[in-house]
Amino acid sequence: MYKPQDFYGQLRNLVVVNLPKSQELHLTEPTVLVLAVIQSLKVDTVPDATGALDYKNSAAGLGALEVVDLTTVQCSIGRVLDHESWVIIDRSGPFAQASFDLDG
């Protein structure tokens, strides 16, 4: 049985799969499947009261490559270098529901 679980990692690639309508797959119309290839990271909870997470920044701290349906990713946090400063992008708020417009 599947159950929700938290995972941490780095997005490596996005793979777009165009599926034609198919009786075998129970698809009544063509469908686009977007897969995320994620390098998983091993994380440790910091022993203080904040419950902050700390990832092991070494080859030993890396987990397996995971391929998941992008619609199952509920939040993402990243960083972007902007004018010699790092900016944190946090998509984990109340509007962090997966939604796609692939026709746009």
C-alpha cells in the first residue's frame, strides 16, 4: 500500500512522455506524462528544538536516482544566483499544489 512520505533531493531532469490513446492503458485520449528525475539526498534532523533538516553534502550522503510523476511533487525549494547574491525560491506554501498547463 502506498502512503505519503517526505523525500529530499535535487532535480536532475524532466522527461516528457507523449502517450497515445490506448485501450491497454485505459487512455481514451492522448496524454502527456511528465516525469522528474531526482537525485535523492540523505537528511538528518538537527538535534535542537527547531527540527531543521541538514543534508550530508558528500558523495556518501547521496541516495539513489528516483523517477517520479511530477504531479506527486508537492513543494520545491531552490536557489538562483542573481547579481552575485543567492536568492531562495520556496514553493512550499499553501499554493504549492502541482498544476500544469502544457498547452501554453
